[in-house]
Amino acid sequence: MSLWLAIARRAFRRYSTYRAATLSGIFTNCVFGVIYSYVYLAVWAAAPGAGGYSSQDAVTYVWLGQALIMTVALWGGGTTEELAERIRTGDVVIDLYRPVGLIGWYLAGDLGRAAYHLLTRGLVPLLVGALLFDISAPDGPVTAVAVLLSVALAVVVSFTMRFLVAALAFWLLDATGPRLLAVVLATFLSGMAVPLVIFPDGLREVALVLPWASFLQTPADIWLGERTGWSTLGGLGLQVFWAGALLALCAVVLTRATRKVVVQGG
């Protein structure tokens, strides 16, 4: 456990050195948060109660989305992009020689990265949103803990999907194409483009049980009180299921990939 904590801590410190990038990212998140807030207010004024959300819920959802973009690495990034590059160059062989699991090593680093972004590009935009708009807060400490647990699981689920995309570089040598496709799927099926709750019947039910819903929709619904009691446990349970199933799939893919590792140029 101390090894994983050390890896996560070093990743946290590494990302904390990019202060200018963090500040510019916070500014960007806040600008888009303001733009989307007014768009959502207009939409909910025309269709009150859409998806079961009030206009306050809709604006809160906007700022939660801005807070989780980098925390969950919804559009890619994090340690898995480094992995894809190391596979392309052949440096992944060094990783495979380490006396620790490749998945655990990169997951610990990604959790450290996520913790840093949650405290900076997550917390600050939420505070700005609270100052500029009437957004809701979790309705008690139990809900707040459930939200934090949901966000942690969201990071793990996101990591597994990004890891699988990165692992395609073992066969394709360059994972750029799959990564772009993954970004499109994540944008629409996580609820970042529009909340999944306003999807048409049928499509909404399917989207809510897919792993991408764990990125934003599930933690947002817990925050907003749309999931309470057993529904909260059900949402967290689905995230745990996807985290476990996808981690197992990562292990299978990695095992198959490393049986035939070919380093470019040699």
C-alpha cells in the first residue's frame, strides 16, 4: 500500500508544478461554465422540469461537469497517454521489467493526478459557480461522502477505458485514432454534451447503464438528490461493477499483449 501511495503522491506533486496550465484551465472551465449555464437556463425556461431537473439542478449540473472534466480525464489525458507513447516508442519494456503490476502502477499515478485536479480545477470552478449562480449543495454529509466515493469510482472507470485504448497501441502502434473515438463516445454518453436524463426514452435507459454514465451523470445525480437511499447504492454498485469488470478486462488485454511485445526498431 505504501508503494501505491508513494506513486500517487509523486503524481500529485508532478501535476502541481504546472501552475500556469492549472490557472489557465480554471479560467477556461469558468468561462464555459458561465456560457453553458445561460444556455441551460434558456432551455429549462422553455421546457421546465426537463429530465426531472429544475433550472437550479441544470445549472448545478453544468458546474459539476466543469469540475469533473479534468478530474475524471473525460477527454483523455493522464497516465494512460504516457503509456500509449511508451508503447509506441518501446519504453514500455522498462515498465514491464518493474517488480510491480503495470496496471496498478499507472492507476496509482492516475489517482494522484485526479486528486490534484479535483482540488484545483474541480473545487475552484464550483466555488465560482456558487458565487455567480444559484447552485445546490449536497443535502448532508452522507450525500457528500457518497459523491466523493462516486467521483473516485468514476476516475477508476475512466482509467480502465483509457488504459484499454492505450493498450491498442500494442497492435496499432499508434492509439490516436481510437483515442479520438473514445473522446467522442465519452462526451455524449457521459452526459457532458447534454444530461443523459433528457435523452429520448429507450436511449436514456441504455446510456444510464453504460460505463460512461459513471463519469458525470451518476455523481451528479447523487449530488442533486436524484439518487437517494437504495438508488444511491444502486448507482455506486453499478460503478463498482464497471470498475471491476473493466479492470479484469485490462488484465486480460495486457496479458495477451505482452506475450507478443515487439519493440519498434528492434
